[in-house]
Amino acid sequence: MLIESGSPGADARIGITLTINGEKREIDVAPWTTLLDLLRENLDLTGTKKGCDHGQCGACTVLVNGTRINSCLALAVMKDGAEITTVEGLAGLAQSQGVNTLHPIQEAFVEHDAFQCGYCTPGQLCSSVGLMNEGHAKTREEIREAMSGNICRCGAYTNIVDAIEDVMQGAAR
């Protein structure tokens, strides 16, 4: 609904369609709703964390059509028609490939103790998968640089890089 000024009124809703973790969803959202808030507040997918709400920490990282983004910076309406994968859906990616288990990066994070408090872990996991999808990082230094947008206050960086390297080399069980 538009008010006289031509801008949406307070109760305006826009219909969008998203495929979230493999499930097609038709959702009505306010035009100013971020993808992060849609996931957490409307769809109860609380694995994606709200850290800084300014795109600086990476806690809100999700995959959109296989590419990692900060969901706090993306309006949900701008992702209409997209395929969204949250941390809750990573195991589903492995299952869609015929494996009934955790995603290899999740297994590697466990094997390498690549988390402590766990707050940043969902964003780190999604960013790791996005990094591997991009295919640019080949060395430890390139992995570190590509993951620099994801902050871990506990300092598990070395173990995170170890986990990513193992998956990239096919060593994760």
C-alpha cells in the first residue's frame, strides 16, 4: 500500500518467493525487512546470528545461490526468487548429494575444534562453504584473507583454517 507521498505505508507487505534450505516458501514481508530478520524473526531459523547488524562481523553470513553474503545488509525483497542456505541447511546440502550426515565442513570443524563459544560458528561455516564454492583460495594465506570478514572473538582462526584446508584437500571424513 502506498501513501500519498508515494512511499509504502507502515503496514505495507510485498510477496516474495524464496527457496530456503531446499523448501520453497512464499512470504509477505515489509519492504525494509532484512534477510537476517526474516530468517530469525519470521521463520525461526535462529542459527544465523545477529552480531553487529552493520556487515562487519560475518555472524549473519548465509549462502544466496551458493554465494556468501551478510544477510544483515540485504533486504529480503531483493532476494526474491533466490535459493537461501542457512547453517540449518548445510547438512541438507550433503544429503542432497546422497550422504546422510553433516556437511563435510561441519565435520571438519568438529574434528579440528574450530569453535569455542559457538556464536560465530554458523557464519564461519556458511562463509567456508561459500569460499570453497568461489574456488579462489588455494593457500592458507588466501583462506585467511577470504575469511577475514568473519570475526571470531575466541580466536579459533588457526583451527578454522585447518578445517577448511582439510575439506578442500578432501581429508574430512
